[in-house]
Amino acid sequence: MADSVMLQLADRQIERFVSYRINSDLFEAADAFELNLSGAGVTVTEGEPCRLFVNGRLELVGIVDKVSEQFAKDEAAMTIEGRDLMGLLVDSYAEDFEDREGESLTALAQRLLATVPFINRKAIIYGRGSKDRAVPLTAREDEYEFTEVQPKRTVFEVLRSYALARGMLFFAMPDGTLVFGEPRTSGAAEFRLVRRRFPSGRQNNVLNGERVRDISRRYSKVTAIAQRQGTDSAEVDDINASGTVTDAGFPFYKPFVATVEHDGQDPQRYARVLMDKQRFEGFTLSYRTVGHSQQGRNFQTNAVCRVLDEPWGIDTDYLIYGRTFERSRQGVFTTVKLSKLGVLPA
């Protein structure tokens, strides 16, 4: 079956696109799309809420950001660009700068999202694990000793930083639901990418790929230190607590030291977050394949994918953290970006 894309606006649908690019990334601020169509007679207004379907499945709820129209002689064309609802939080700056003691992540989110349009604040998920098995946060995980909202920071920046302080991500699901939760760390593989050695090439389903291994921003040991509130020095007497994690897979000794970002943040957890970020940036793996689905299921972020790559010696489960649907004159493709399971980039 041919892959299909449909943009649904308030009272109309657009389905015939010359080309498109639809990006989703679990670790980026907002998912984005760019749709190109030819011909006149289509009306799209910037700021319109929209829904984007791929193969009949809802993949994005968002806003049209930009509409570009072109013409040459008797030919007309239009480009429609937009982002999911998280884009509103990326653009909106926090207005409530009140610092509070003992405020929970739940209360902080409700406070900062109070004036953001289109967000269903009652449906926000606060919990560890995937959307199907989310476990509610404990009182300790949900509450902070002190929350500080600084001017010139966006709503997304503030909420993401406080989520990471608890070892969680802040992201939007395809239906627009906002989630404070963890990326998948295990489970059965839902997708499979195969590259066997030629001449057999049996079951190969990837066109090209890239693997990068980089230790320049990785460290063998990460130490996070917590300082007394209001103290800028790094004297020993000013340090309340510290946490250290090590990377047994790093080839030599190379230490990294940082201070925690929030009062009351667990230094051990923060050290783990920093090391996860370094491990994530030190390994990138991506593949390009034909079409947007496998066995009737669109490629999804926060899903487990089995990779069998004989030339690179890979036979491992990875997390799909990024996925790009693309149509051009060359055909219909999906690029899948993968990371190691259990790694949470800061």
C-alpha cells in the first residue's frame, strides 16, 4: 500500500503533496513538518491548529507556523510549515517569576502552562515509565525544596530542566498530550532494521546508514557537587554533598566535575544525567529505509528497534529517539535515529 499523508485543518483536508518532511525527535524541543504542494485554490492561515496523519494514523497535533506562496508564469506552489503543541512552549516565555518552597513538578507545570492555549492541562501525564505503564511520581520525586523561574527563560526550558532534575524527559505524544516521563529502557522490539553482508543480502531493508563513535566529549568519571544556597565559591567548606558515577567502557582515566543546577537536586542523579548526555553524544546510529511503516505500523519514537548489521557487528536492541518521514522526487523514505537503551541526554 502506498504511504499517505493528510493535513487536517478546521474544515478541510489537504492530501496531495509534491514533497514533505515530517520530523519527530524525543530529545528535541518540538516536532516539525514542512509540506509542499502545487496548484492554486488552497487556503491555509498561519496560526491555525492542525492535525497531521500518516497512513491514517495521527502523528502530530500542532499549529501552522508559516505559509509561503510562490508563482512562476502559470504555475503556483505553497509551502506549509509548523510544529507540534510543544512549539508553543518553546516560543512562550515564563511570566510568573515567583520563587516557591516545596513546590511540586505538577504544581509548577500547571502554574506555567496556565495561559498557554490549546494545551489540555488535565491530561498531562506525570509518571515514570512509558505511556502504557506510567507509574505516578512519589512525593519525593514530585516535590522540590525550592523552585526558581528566572526571567528570559521559556516555559519549555524551565519545565524541561526540572524534569531532567528528576531523571525524566518532557515531551509531547502524537495526540498532543504532554508527558513527564522516561524513555523506554526495555521491552520487545517493535521494528527491525537489517543489513546483511552481500552477496546474500537476505531480508535487507535499509538503504544507507551512519555510525559515529566519538570520545571527545565523554569522560570516565563524572562528579556533581551541591553547594550551599547563595554560595558561588567552590571551597570545600561550601560543598554540602557530592555524587560520582563512572563509565567502565571508557578507555582511560578522564574526570569531569560540575555543580548541580537546582537546590535539593540529588548530586548522584545529576552526575548520572551528565554521563548519560556524554554517552548519548558519543554514539550516533541512523538508517534510511523505504516507506514509513513496517507490518502496518508507522515508525515511532520511544519505541524499541532490533538492529542486525553484519558488517558493523551489531545485533542489538536500540531506542528509536528520532524519526523523519520524507517524500521527494526520489521516493518515499524514513530516516531512523537510534540510541542505546537507558540513556537520558540532558
